[in-house]
Amino acid sequence: MAQETARQTGSQKAFDLSNPDLRDWLRIVDAAGKLRVVKGADWNLEIGALAEMVCLESSDPPCLLFDEIKDHPAGWRVVNHAVPSMTLAAMLLGLPPSQNHLELVKAWRQRMQSLKHVPVRIEPDGPVLENTWRGADIDMFRFPAPFWHEDDGGRFIGTGDVIITRDPDNGQINVGTYRMQVLDRDKLGLYIAPAQHARLHRDRYFERGQKMPVVAVFGTHPLLFQASSMKMPLGVNEMEWVGGVLGQPVEVIEGPITGLPFPANAEIVVEGFIDPSDLMDEGPFGEFTGYYASAMRKETFVKVEAVYFRNDPIIHGAQMMRPPGETHRARQIINDAETWAGLEAAGVPDVRAVASVPVTCNGMVVVSIRQRYSGHAQQAGMITAQTIGLQLGRYVVVVDEDIDPSNVDEVLWALWTRSDPETSLTIVPNCRSQPLDPRLSPDRRITREYIGSRAVIDATRPFHWREQFPKVVGTSADLQAKMRSKWGEDFFE
Ligand SMILES: Cc1cc2nc3c(=O)[nH]c(=O)nc-3n(C[C@H](O)[C@H](O)[C@H](O)COP(=O)(O)O)c2cc1C
Ligand SMILES: [Mn+2]
């Protein structure tokens, strides 16, 4: 691998750039022994199936770098599962190496407090400009975009992508991850769910009868992908957040056609426009929920005006599969830290830890508190219920401080023994949902009424009689220490 990377990074031009790029990251993954190069796979179903099966069947799935893809030149690659361990997720975020989710959430909370956003720096040139296609040269089918799942509507080049748009009212830049289907040589589907930032931008252009300029990036450092696929406040330029985490500005080129900035060291970049009056069939696509939740529909699309790419470009893919799949550990660390910070900002005291249940993609969150007053648990639960899982949150479980919220067994034990379904459950109706929600009823899909409910489950000991709650069985710390010293550590292995 090392040799190949050296050959493929060898650019003809020297660029005075200092940002790490996707290739630097893959070298780190390789050095950690977590990179597997796969040669000869077919873009048609094989990449997707292999990525899914490795995730399901390996206890420690590696990053897969597909090369020599059928029908495509050697060197034009697809990478999947680019952050394949907790230690690498910690490294990506600049945190100390740790395997412990709660420790990482705490470390990230500290980091957040001092994180300053850093404006981007405009560069005249960069490796992404090594190749340019315009006009009749444009052919998106020349990239090895996978046909991921058997019932997809086509090839999706954009899964782990980065889409850059500008608010026409105030000029603010947004970076978001939204799926992109190759519809034609110069046409790319773009599915943006309601309330996403690029959707708000799009609505504003369309209300004025204008086309929306779009830049799409397929392949960039995974830190920008993480930022792009996370909900930050509207108005935040996610590249400035990345600059803050990197401790240096993200180096960008301003697109000659759209004026939109894109990373100078990206792998593949497209500039184009969405015309409000042009529609094409988009989807279906197997989604992160584990379902094909939206059928083929008419959608607006990006008409591609220019394509820039590095020599031997790498598409950054993210296999969408039934969870737990390609794990998004870095995002989970950040989400849990954000939920915790939100609770504190709302004035909820004594939050001990927050952890989302990985298989629910942040749709079920557990908050552990040290109860201080009656109603404390309900307060923590109700506030969390409106911030979890973006539009696809469902359940919040509040537990006492003796329960580790990242340990599903402990959480379910508390749920079973400390909650009473009749009195511990609060249902909150009319909360946000979205078209990808598998449980959205057919009626609501037609009327576009994207709402669902949340449940808050209080699995703490009832506050007013907590002192009378039966005592937990377990060997005391004191007795444990005695046993260890008498019988030795080996006894317990
Ligand atoms: C791999 C991946 C693919 C995603 N695909 C889509 C998508 O197709 N459409 C969408 O609206 N959101 C998608 N999302 C979720 C958005 O990226 C996420 O909500 C993000 O906050 C959007 O950026 P914004 O907050 O700036 O709008 C995806 C997330 C991930 C991790
Ligand atoms: Mn945003």
C-alpha cells in the first residue's frame, strides 16, 4: 500500500498547501494496520455488498480501499469506512487515544469549550485542479461510483460527500452531506431532506425564481465529512469549524463558475446549478435507517458545468446499511457531547453522562443524572427529546448515576427494574420527522406531514421514595478489594 500511495500522490505540480488531505489520512489508517486494498471489484453491486458483508461479519472491520475497479482505470478508487476504529476516531478529532466512549465524550466537551472557528484561506491553485472537464468532456459515469444496493435506482457517487451552498440572503456558506445519484453524464440527483440547511438555501433561491449554485465534493479529509454530516447551527460554515479543530484555516479554491469555495486538496469537485423548473427521477436508495424509505420521485438535480479532479481520484464512500453498520464513531462522540452541553445550557444540573445507543443512529439517547429534586429526571428527558436524532429521534431514557448509559445491558436492567410503564412514560406528539422515517405512515407521506412522536422513559428510582427503593445486590468495593488481594487478579480473568 505504502508504495502505491507514493506513486499515486506524486503530482506534477508542487502546491504550497499544508492541510492534511484524504491521502494523508489513509496513510495513518494504513500505519494503524487498518487499511485493506481490494483489487478487481465490480462497481455494480460488488463494492456495496463487500462493504456491507465485511461490516457485518468482521469483529473489527477495516477501511476498504477499492482499486482496479471493473470498467475503470487502475488508480481511480473508492474508499469506504475511512474511520475504522475508536482510536482513529479520537485521533481524527484531536483527542487522546482512548477506547472508552464516555471518556471521549468528556474530552470532546472540554475541547468544544475552547474551540474557535477559523475562516478559510483562499488559494489560487491546488491538486484538485490537476484535471478539468467542461462542456462535452463532462462524463460523471467515468468515475467508479458504486451501485450500492440491489434495489437502488442507480449509481450513487455521493454518499460520503460534501455539498457546499450559499445563502442568497446573507452570503453565508453551508456544508452538508446529502446523497447524489449519477442521473446522466452531466446530471446529478441531490436529495436534501426538509429543514436541512441546503434545503433552506434552495427554497430561498427558488422563491426568487433563481437557480441555486452548488459545489459537490466527492473525497476529502474525513474531518470535513464529519462536520458536513453533523447538525451545526444554521449560519455556521462547517469548514470554519474544521479550521478550528485543525488549528489552521481550511485552504480553498473559489470556483470560477459559482464563486463557491471548495477544499484545494479535494479529490473530485463538481460545480453546477439546480434549476427549479427541471425535474428528473431520483432514488430509491438503501438508507442509513436500514430501509429503502423513499420511492423513486421527481426531484430537482444539479446540472454539472465543470468537474475538477486529482490524478487517480478517490471517491469517499459511506455504505448505508442496516445498523450497526459502517460506524460513525466520531459523530457519535460529538453528538453526545452536544446533547450534554445542551442540557447544561438549559440549566439541568448534575448530568453525569450522555450516550446514544449506536444501533439507533442517535435516535435513542440515554442520560444519566444524579437526581436532585422531584421532576429533575423528567426535565432532563423532555429537553433531550427535542434535540436527539435530528428528525429521527424516538426515545430518551433517563437513568440514575449508578448506571453507565453507554452500557446497553445496564440501561435495560434499569428500564426493567426502575420504570413503571403506566407512570414512567411520557409521549410527546407532533415532533419533527422526515421522509426517510420508515414509520412515517403512507398518509403522512402523501400529505408531506413529516411528524412523529417521542417517548421519554424515566428509568430512575422515583425521587420521592428513592430512599425506600430496594438495595442493589452486589459485592461491595471493600469486599472486592479483599477478594483480589487474597485470591489474586488471575482468579478473575
Ligand atoms: C453518510 C451520510 C449520508 C447522508 N445523506 C443525506 C441525504 O441524502 N439527505 C439528507 O438530507 N441528509 C443526509 N444526511 C444527513 C445530513 O448530512 C446531516 O443532517 C447534516 O446535518 C446536513 O447538513 P446541514 O445541517 O448543514 O444541513 C447524511 C448523513 C450521512 C452521515
Ligand atoms: Mn449546516
